[in-house]
Amino acid sequence: MRILENYDLTTLNTLGISAHAKFFFILEKESDLKDLFLSGCFKDNPKFFLGGGSNVLFTRDFNGIVILNKLKGIEILRENPENVWVRSLGGEIWHDLVNFATKRGYWGIENLSLIPGTVGAAPMQNVGAYGAELKDVLENIEVYDIQSTAKIIFTKEECELGYRDSVFKNKLKGKYFISAITVKLSKKEKKNISYKVLQEYLEKNKIQVKSSRDISDAVSAIRRSKLPDPAFIPNAGSFFKNVFLQKNKAAKFFKQYPNAPHFEEDEMTKIPAAWLIEQAGWKGKRVGNAGVHEKQALVLVNYGAASGAEIKNLAEQIIASVFAKFGLKLIAEVNLI
Ligand code: EPU
């Protein structure tokens, strides 16, 4: 087992922030986990598990051990005439799992195409896009207790998945390492084209959806047209969560802002954070090397050599200005380290 020191994380986070980890370990075999957890270096230092680095902002060097999950493998566990259960190790790229499913004609994760990051990170924040969430298909996840090193299975319910949220971001934060997930997909057509932007795209391009692949292609095209590619403009996708208001609070808000876009979801009213940010004048703005993307105001970008502190500072300015204008508090979706 080889633990590296003073490791440069610049290429391992999609915001391209230059930060160093005091210690660094590349996890390639599940059998290395126990040795790692029992090592002095692991026990005595703060730890951070890294997947695709697409939802993290390193605000400074990390004075502890970063573990890069490279556990690979996707397999079909079982199937019946209706469904198929697919298990993927956590170090797989999320979109590779989507491709595995759509190539075989399975339905359930095609709306989640091109979400950056790894499979192991997906349950942490219950990844979601274009009207679907991991929650809709998750069967269970496999985790390791980092204290006892025991392997445990969490059912979907035990993961307490919510909007960009799970038990692992809350009461169980830092206690478990997610090694694999199993999703239950459908072999029968189960198309979900309720999301307005997706529906409009299909209509405009006269696309008749015949397979999960058709939806995957459409979602990929929409994402490519709106969201910056981290390979060219480093970013971490949506930097903030959308805002959900209860009915009475929403009614008050719409008295003042009758034209605000909104979507009813789970008894709550969703106000797009991108709209709030745009209205506060931030869309396309640049502060030093940090900026707000010109096509999607929810995305903060690194134009060059922005430091983590610079991006954080921009995020704080946006939060303050949206609060001053609308009285609504934006919450970061990205994990600030
Ligand atoms: N809008 C603006 N200005 C903008 C962009 C959007 O006013 O610059 C408004 C429009 O009214 C639009 C609405 O926001 O109708 C919704 O926009 P969009 O459909 O692009 O989605 P979003 O709410 O901005 C969320 C997710 C994305 C996901 C898309 C599609 C969050 C925090 N973000 O964005 O997820 O891809 O929906 O489902 O929920 C991510 O998490 O990194 C991510 C990219």
C-alpha cells in the first residue's frame, strides 16, 4: 500500500483549482480498504474521499489524506422479464453506467446522462437532472464503516435521499465509504419526458422516442448546449441548489415578483436559483479569474488560475446580493473543503 505525499489535486477537480493534499492514496482494489482504514496515516488525519472531483471546491490545501476511488466494474446481478438489477463499483464514471444501460435498452437512468462524476458519489447528493433522480432507481448501496472496517448494505430508504441530499451529507457525514451501488432498471419502455426543457427539445427536433438511447442523446445535446465543458472552462456544474418555498412563503414572494419562473414539485414551489442570480445581475459577470457562466447563471467558472478562495468569495458575494434583493438564501450545492 503506497501513500503519496504533497499531491497536486489540480487535474482531479473539475474547477481546476490548484490545491495539494498532504497525503494521497489511489484505491484500486477493494481488498486495500481494510489496510488503509487501519493505517496510522488514515486514522490520525482528516480524510476526504474523491470521485470525479466534479462537485468539490478546494478552498485551500487539504491537510489530511485524500483517497481517490478507482474501483471499477459493472455487472448484471439478476433479472426478470420486467427488470434488471445492475451493480456498479463506485469508481466507475457515472455516464459509463448510463451507457451500459442504454446500450442494452434498459430504462431508468437515461435522463441522468452526462452528469459528471463517479458512481460512488451519486448517492451522496442523490444526483438528479431532467425530471429524474437516482432515488427513482436506487436499490441499495454498499458501504464500509471507516471505524470498524465492516462492510454494510444500506437500503435506498436508509440513504434518506432528498433534493441533492442524503444521510451521508448529514448525520452520517464522514462515517462511511461508498464502494458500490445497485440500481433497478426497467426492461420495458418507461419514458420520462415530463421535464419542460426536454419535452420542448424533442418537439422542436421532431424526435420520436423509441429507446432510452434517444432520451440519452437528447439530454446530452441539451446539456452540451447549456453547460460549459470542464475540459475547456473548468466548473463544477450547478454551484447552488434551487430554492424550494412552502406554499404560503411562495404566495408572498409572487406578490412581489409575479413574473418569477416557478415549478411545483413535491408540495413545494421551486424557484430557479439561476433566475435569482440572473436578476441580481450576475449572469456572465467576471471577478478576477472567477465568473458566472454566460449561458447558465447557476454555474461558476474558473477562467484561468482562480484560487479556491476566489471562487468562494464570488459565491459569497452572489449569496449576499440575492439575499439583499429577494430575501432568499442560496445554499451551495458544491462541497466546500
Ligand atoms: N434560468 C434562468 N437563468 C439561467 C438559467 C436558467 O433564469 O441562466 C431559469 C429558467 O427559468 C429555467 C429554469 O431556470 O426554466 C431552470 O433551468 P434549467 O432547466 O437549466 O435547470 P436548473 O434548475 O438551472 C437543474 C439542476 C441541474 C440539472 C438541470 C436539468 C440543480 C441545482 N441543478 O438546474 O443540475 O442539469 O436542472 O435538470 O438542481 C448540477 O447539479 O450540477 C446540475 C447541472
